[in-house]
Amino acid sequence: MTSHKVVKMPVQECDQLTTCQECHRDPFCGWCLLENKCSTKRSCSESDAPRRWQSYSDGAACAGITRVTPANSSLTSPVEVTLTVPNLPTAPQNYTCLFGDIETSASVEGDRVICQPPATDAVTKQPHNHTWDHVALRLTLRSSETMVSFLQTGFNFYNCSRHDSCISCTRALWGCNWCVHENKCTKKNSCDNTDTAVHVSHSCPHLEGNDKEILLPAEFQKEVYLKGANLPEPRSGDGGYKCLVHLTTPPLRVDATRLNSTSVKCKATKVTTCSITNTFKWCLLHV
């Protein structure tokens, strides 16, 4: 103000505030949810509609994704993802979900948004965030009216089949199961024989270290006994057990008999070699 004129100055700078929490600290501003911005009420489209423009004086908490169900999904068979979003503007608003750059349709039931899953091929083609056994993507909620993404969280698509051992499989973050007879890692409850599926690492079939090296004289047949734990009983029609002797290339395959869940007997084996004695590396193969 001067002696000649009066200048009108804004008492707020809503557009300088980038989060809902910051916006609510300014009594002249409110959060325009579906445009994902802080603004005055008249600068927010449809601001009189319920929950579209939220200010501190309204007493409403900032909208946010409070729950994601399930927390992650198998890459090989994606499922619907439900987002719980209190204070979400009510119908007839329409929303879509974005998994990275992949847009999928969504439906609203109360404070829940149900996102349809993306196709597996589309997920694997996402340009970033690929790790050894999962793809990490940003999951975003978008308004079909404003075409603005206004809420986001993280979401992982995991691939249990990347794990090739029982220990690795059961220690994965995704609740994978080791299918003993199929010798593979799968998502939870998807083994052909659920009775023998392994869920925790201490139940994995494995060989235990011998107290000393296994020695076998040249030109002499000798049975070898191996100690283990959780060794499964072969099913009818299975090929049973084999012992692999890593002395030659390829390894020598020897028939074996499971004595119980903790021991296996490898058939008497003779190896022709010029050495008097040889050290063998024994690996148990369940076929």
C-alpha cells in the first residue's frame, strides 16, 4: 500500500506445498486429491463434491493407501490386488491402476479399490527394478476423470522358480514351497503333492557332512553310506536314488538305496585309476 494505490497480495502460496500434510498446515489451502495438488478451494475442480478438496478445518485426514492385499503376487499367476483407501472420493468416480507403466481397470467397493492384475509378459518387459527372484514396481492409483495419478505404493511380483534348491526356496521372502518329488520351487500350495511340500528350511532334504573324507581303494568295490536328514521315501514309479561320484567327467552315476530318512547306501563301486586311493565327492540325486 502506498499513498496512491492499494496492492492486493495473496496470503497463501498453496501451489508451493507438495504434500497433503504440508498443505493442511496452511489454513487457506486444501488438498485437491484427484488432481494431486495443494490449492485454494476454487482452484480445485468439483471441490464441493465429498472428499474432493480436503482442508485442515474439515477435520479429514489425508487420503492414503493403508493396506495392500495381497502384499505381493506370483509372477506366473498374478491375482487381483485390493487397495484400502480411507477418505476416497465416492462414486461416480472411476479409477485405474498402474503397475509401473501397465494400466489395468479397477472397481470400487466402499473404501476399497480392486485392481485387475497385469499380464505376466507385460510385467517382465518393464524396463527397471528387475532383481534375481522378483520384479519391484510402483503401484499407482489414477483418476479416470483428471487422468492424474494421486496415490502410490510399492508392489512386488515374485518368481519362486528362480530358486533351484530347497534351502534357497524356503528362505525366500515370498512364502515359496519346495516340491520334494518334483525337485522344484513353486508358489505356496501349488505342489502336485502337497503332503510332501516343504515350507521351512530345517525340513529340507539334505546330506550332512561326513566326519572324514570318503576314501575308496582303486580296483576295489566298496559300498558307501551317506548321512542326511529328511530324505523322502520314493513314490511308486519314481526312479529312486542315485549317487553321483564326481571323479570323472561326466560324474559316475551309481544306484542307491534309501535306508531311512537319515541314511542312504550307495551301491558298491569300483573305479579304475592309477592312484592307490582317491577322494570322492558324493552327491545324492533323487530321480
